[in-house]
Amino acid sequence: MDAKSLRIVFMGTPEFASTSLKRLVAEGYNIVAVVTTPDKPAGRGQKVHQSDVKLTAQELGLPILQPEKLRDEAFLRELEALNPDLGIVIAFRMLPEVVWAMPRLGTFNLHASLLPEYRGAAPINWAIINGDNETGVTTFLLNHEIDKGAIIEQERTVIAPEDNIGTLYDRLMEIGSHLVIRTVEKLAEGNYTTTEQMHIDEATLRSAPKIFKEDGRIDWRRPAENIHNLVRGLSPYPAAWTPIFKDGAEIASAKIFVTHYELANHGVTPGTMRSDGKSYLAIAAADGWVYVDEMQLAGKRRMAIREILLGWSCSDKSADLLL
């Protein structure tokens, strides 16, 4: 069957999904509907927020469905009336079987890791945080378990030393959009084999749970490379952070965006700051020094460390970061 005649229902929420949606439409694939999250108030002003996928679908003139509940009978009737051949899911909610099994060819998901590694909500972050040198994207057929369906295709990429979550996210988003096209073509042809993820020892795999604020708190007792990778894996968002203490009292906090490090047998208490007050700020880790290159103090903007040191009061410079 011609892939471009398939009736495709696309489901997703963030920018990561929007890029694939744009590519599908640009290359002539038949998107009969886009399913995304309902509009919700967000931020201090509680302004109504629309998902990136909805905004993209509006720009492309595509029909949009925004069900509150995926088992809602009215939504299921709308979906069934579309007579879908294929479902595509990218960064969306967990689907009930009544939804993912409805398309004639099934539904596939694009996941930002080399499955079965890094199942979960934050695979790109955790690959960097764990110091991996390689990652990739995977397409797989949905089944009853999260991220455990049969693998259709994978594409690998190197994680460069200078990568952070921002750069790697953008690269995987682009690679993923190409993989989605390849996967649609394969499913249309019907000439493909899948790799099952069943019967894998779960204890041997690394997971990718959602990132919470406390995950970003820097423990200066850890090795310098681990701290550096945590910063990379959370920069620019949500950012690794540290409280700043003086005389046992927390006086401030800081988000740290860019670091480099050097190993040293320094014999200094982890968390201790060292600076010339002009050009560098180094913080003792378990096995060396972590140099902070870009940072944001609470209530301030993100700045290079030289800018921060110029405006930092003498009393602040004597603060420590002891745990």
C-alpha cells in the first residue's frame, strides 16, 4: 500500500513531536487528525496554554481533537469515524488499548532512547547524566506495557562531550522525524521484522524516570565528572542547582548551567568554594574541582561567572556550599 495514502492519526504534545508532524505533512503524508492535550491555565497569570502540537496543527490546518479522557465515548466515536490506518504517538499520554489497537496497522511510538534502555519520561536527560557516549531514537509498536512494545527501527547518535540536554534534544528531535518517515514507509510496505523486548532482565536496564527538582540538587560529595554530567543533563532546563550556605544558614541558591572540571587530590571539604574574585569560581568535589562557567543566582538572570563575580559582594564571596 502507498504510505502516503494511509489515514494517519498523530498524537503528541511538545515541540519534540511537532517536528515530526511538520515533516509528515511537508512530505505529503495524510494526517486525518491530531490528538493532543486540552488547553490548560499555566504560569503566574494562569494564561491558557496550548500545546506545541496544537499550535503546529493549527498552522498546518489539520483537524484537532483534545479529549479530557482517552476512554471518553464521544472521542472514541470521532476516532473510529476517521477510519484510521495508522496511529503515531510521540511524547503523549499512555493510551488505552481501545485507542492504540483501533488503526488497521496499529500504533507506533517514537522514543528518545535506544530501547530497551531508558524507558520512561526523561531518556535524554538520564543518558547525559549517566555519562553515556551514545544514544538514539527508537520506533516501536504499542502494547499493554509502557515502552515495551516490539521495536521497529532505531537510529544512533554520539553524545559529544559538549552536548547538554538542549543540544541533544534538538538533534534527536531531527533524527526522530526522519525515523518516523522510515517507519511509516516500512509499515505501509508490510515488509519488516520487529525485535521483541520481552524476556529481558529488568534489573540490567537503566530507567529514565521523570525529573523532579530534588534530582537537580548537586551533591558536592560526588566525583567531579558526575557533577559535570548532571549539569549537562539538566541544562538549560530545568537546571542543576545548589543551595549556598554561610555559617550553617542557607543564604541563597544558584542554578548552574555550564561547568568544566579538573581532577585533583585536594584534601578540601566537598562544597568549599575557591575564587580569585574576578575570573573563576571553583567548587570542591570528591576528587577534584568543578569550575562554574555560567550560573544564575536566585532572582537574577543567567550570567557568565566573570559577570557574577564582579557584582558579588565580599561577604557573599566568603560563603560556603557545605552540605
